[in-house]
Amino acid sequence: MMQLVIGNKNYSSWSLRPWLLMSAFGLEFEEIEESLQQDGLKVRLGRYSPTSRVPVLIDGGLTVWDSLAICEYVSEAYLDGRGWPADLRARAHARAICAEMHSGLSALRSEMPMNCRARRLIELSEAAKADVERVDRIWTDCTTRYGEDGPWLFGDFSIADCFYAPVAWRFLTYGTPLSDGAQQYAARLRHHESMERWLAGALAETEIVPEDEAGSDIPGARL
């Protein structure tokens, strides 16, 4: 059975991506959760990969330690390629927006850390606001262009949805205004059965990672 090493569900956005893909497609795997706060993090994670980071996929003698590479491998090895859209052009489009999320939108990722339990007030920089607008455009464009094929970014659920799933939690945490279409997509994504399972796990955690506790609590907000 595959093993997937992840960090705290409340905070680890990179862990969520392959976990969601594998869960949504009903694959069997053993989940190994490592604390991102307890002592000896580099040594503990170094037991699984050369980067000492999560997530890490272990499949027999193979170790894959990058979230996008894990999703690519799972799609090819276990899903007959169904992790990506079947259409060539749509597939190229999906890969482009995943790469953009993977290597870009840095202000959003830095200023709006994933924190599923929290409801927070923050003041965004202009760069982060631009990143939010970019994500809104991506979601609106994809759901409009491929909406006849299904409710997700490319019709059927795909790696692209998994890569933007942490952003859906971020926008809820920080009360981020979105266009109607983007807001509807974010709500659909958060209510995906596997996303709700991830949230249940996050809410059950009590550990605090201080660097991911950005902003001030909204008084009276329910988690």
C-alpha cells in the first residue's frame, strides 16, 4: 500500500494537494502525519526524503517528495491519467495553472497561510491583492470555459482542483471578497466530501504553528 507523509492538516497546504487527489479518487494509502511544530523536524522528515519536507509519497521502493510530482505519478500509475483532463488543450491549460500555483502567487501564499481553524483579519499588500485577483480570474475563466463538462475547473475533478484547494480554505479564513463565479467555485470545493474529511482532521488538531497564525481573530467567529 502507498504511504503518504503529510504535515499538520490545519496548516500544511502542500500536503493537502496529493492527499486530496488520492482521497477523491478513492485510492488506498496509509497516512503518516508528522508534526510541523515539535522538535527535530528536519531529522524526522529526513527519514522520508532528502529535502526534509512534506508531502512525501512512498510506493514500494519509490520515494517522491514534491507535491506536483506525486500527483503526476499517482495519475499515471493508478488513475490511467485521469488526474488530468482528457483533452490535450485542456490538459495543457490545467498543467499551466498548476505550475503557476506551484511556483508563483508568492505574496498570497506568504501573507495568507492556510489555517483551516481560524477566521482572521489581515491587511494585504498590493502584491497579495493582485494574486487574489489572478486566482479569481483563473477560477472564473476555467469554470466558464469548461463548465458544460462539469462543476470543476476542467469539468471533471482533477489535479488542478487539488492545487487550488488550499486557496479555497485561505479565502474563507481571511474573508476574501471574490466574484460570484469564483465564490461559488470555492464553496463547491470546500464542500467536496474529501475536503470536509480534511477539515474534520484539522479541527481535531490542537497544535499551534506560530508562523502560520497570521492576522487577528475575528471576535465571535466560529471555526
